Amino acid sequence: MPGYTHLQRAQTVQFSHWLLSHAFALREDGQRLVELRDRANVLPLGIGALAGNSLGIYRLWLAERLGFSGVTANSMHAVGDRDFVITYSTKPASQFSVRAMHLVDDLISGANSVKDDINIMQQTTKILARGLFKLRK
């Protein structure tokens, strides 16, 4: 199948190679989701509204019992930071959208080029037939 760069045919590539390029991209997205899960797997319980609490909660023990990988390192950062909204919701969705757009763009480009190829072959056949050339199938 034709391989494209800058919307121009560059070289012939195997279909499996093209398909695997998208599979590897999706695998990377999956790895990023696992990394996000690891970043989110910390226990915020016991940090209070700002800088801890007076109940004497042993956070490391509690995190271990509840299945967390650790505790938040700084209570003020954990309570006041809002970039988790982008990190955990918007970013993965936009990355997946870009991957899907790339796949669809490849499919559309390929479909257009095949259509153009068929059209060129038909026009060439007509021109050769007018010149009384015999075409073999």
C-alpha cells in the first residue's frame, strides 16, 4: 500500500506495518493511562482541609490497608492543586481523539488515492485504446 508524508506518496509500505503503527500508538496511550492510575493511587485521607488533622491518623498504615501505593506528599499541594482535572480527564480524551483522527485521515487519504489510481488507469486505458494498442489483462 502507498505510504504518505506531507500528503504525498513517499514509498510503498506493508499493510501490517501501517496497521501496527496505529496499534503501537494505542499501546502508548494505554501505558499513559496506567501511569495516570499510578499517579492517582495515593491516599489523601487525613490531610484535612489544608495542613493535616489533629486525629493522629497513621496515613501510611491506612494507605497500605486500603490498597494505595502511598500517601500524598504535601497536604497543601494535594488540597489546592486543580491540574488533576486536566491530567485525568481532558488530556487522555484529547490524545485518543488525535489518534482516532490520524487513523481516519490515513483511511481517507488511502481511499482518495485508490480512487485517483482507478481513474488514472481508466483514462490511460481509453487513450491507449484510441491509439489502437492492444491491452492484455
